[in-house]
Amino acid sequence: MGLLEGRKGLVVGVANDRSIAWGIAQAAAAEGAALAFTYQGEALLKRVTPLAESVGSRLVLPMDVTRDEDIEAAFRTLRESWEGLDFVVHAVAFANREDLSGPYLNVSRANFLQALDVSAYSFTALARAAAPLMEGRAGSLLTLTYLGAERALPNYNVMGVAKAALESSVRYLAADLGPRGIRVNAISAGPIKTLSAAAIPGFTLMLKNAEEKAPLKRNVEAAEVGRAALFLLSDLSSGVTGEILFVDSGYHIQGV
Ligand code: NAD
């Protein structure tokens, strides 16, 4: 029997087959989970639909995470389609390209708020919508973060500030939802070449640097994040909440 047999999960953040969310979805589906997916905007629908179908999912729902009405509509559909919900994967982030180079100091108020809204607040909004569907089940909420939350890294800038807010949200949500049996965790992934990552100038250098300095002397793949996610989404981690789990070949432990 698969680790997630009989479990139902919502995956938010698949853009294409390189997305980390897709690596997690494939791992979850292989362990027996039934999945629903969301897509951001019509352009991504044609990419997400065949991926969803390939893991037996027909629930592909529109969701811009900055729109409360989209979140409400998606969870309404889930409530009508499924008896409950066991997990949510949140793998969503955005910052304006102009803010991903040069000094962080220059970020405008509007761009700061947008980055924090999409990349951090959205996890709290999804948690609030998901919790009622998780009553009486061992719910698990999972988000994706990066080392730039705790260290100042070149060009990561406002995204690092947003990830710091996201990681703090993980702890506050874990405290709020723990009494209802819902666990909240994050994976801090090493650099992986995805659509979003391509927006960060010098990303190839980040990959090379990680390869040279990480204890494992290589970068991680989305499939490895997927396998670690299985731990956090399943009963294997029943005693773990409020945790940030690094899946980065050990890069974060290194000093010089
Ligand atoms: P990706 O481009 O494949 O996924 C990002 C997703 O965010 C896309 O599906 C996009 O549609 C979605 N998104 C952006 N704005 C949205 C909005 N307003 N509403 C709904 N969806 C929106 O890239 P990825 O690298 O797989 O990113 C997934 C997560 O992993 C992000 O949180 C990212 O910060 C995090 N992460 C990535 C890396 C990396 O190196 N790739 C490392 C650590 C953490």
C-alpha cells in the first residue's frame, strides 16, 4: 500500500514539467494520492491539464492566489468533489524582475507588497480555506522556501524578505492549526532550474556554487524534493510540525 493511499491533495504552483510542484505531485501520485491542481491564467491551463491527466486527475482549477474569490471558488469545488482534504502543496512565488538585481534597498512599496502577497500571504489564505476540509483528518500543509530567507544572497532581494515572512507563517500556522491535528511545514530547496528560477540573474552561478560547496557536491532535483515532501505529507512525519526541512545537498551547513 502506498504512503498516501486514499489521501486527497491540492497542488498549487505547477507551471510546467520542471516545476518543483510537479516533482512533488508525481511522487504523491506514485504513492496513491488523488490530486487536484490549480493553474494561474489561461496560458498555463494547456500545460497543467496534460500533466494532471497523466496522474489521473481531472480536477484542474483556476487560481490566482492574490484573488480571494479564486481561492473560495477552488475550495468550493473541492468540497463538492471530495469528502475532505488531506494535504495542500503551496509552491508559488513572484517578485518583479527589476527587483531581482541590484540593491534590495531600491524596492518600491508596491513591488514589496506584491511579492509578499503572492509569495507569503497566499500560504496563510490557503491554510485558512483548507482547514475546514481537514477536520477529523491528519491534515498536512506544505510550502517551498529558500535559504535567501535567512541569509542575504545576491539578487534574491525582496524574495528573501518574502520567504522570511513565509517561514515565520509556517511556525504561526503550525501553532494555530496543531490543536486541530493539522501540521504545517516547509521544504527549503536548493537551486533547481525552473521557470521562476530563470528570472534570477546569475542563477547558473548559484547552481555552480552549490555544486562546488555543498557536502554532496551536486545540485538537487525536483524529484528529490518530491521524495522529501512524501515524508512531510504522510504519516511518516506525524510528529513533525512548524519545521523547515532543507533539501539542498547540505549547502546551508557550510561556512566559508
Ligand atoms: P515555477 O515557475 O515552476 O513555479 C512557480 C509557480 O508560481 C508557477 O506555477 C506560477 O504560476 C505560480 N504563481 C506565481 N504567481 C502566482 C499567482 N499570483 N497566483 C497563482 N500562482 C502563481 O518555479 P519553482 O521553482 O518550481 O517554484 C516553486 C516554489 O519553489 C516557489 O515558492 C519558489 O520560490 C520555491 N523554490 C524554488 C527554488 C528553485 O531554485 N527553483 C528553490 C527554493 C525554493
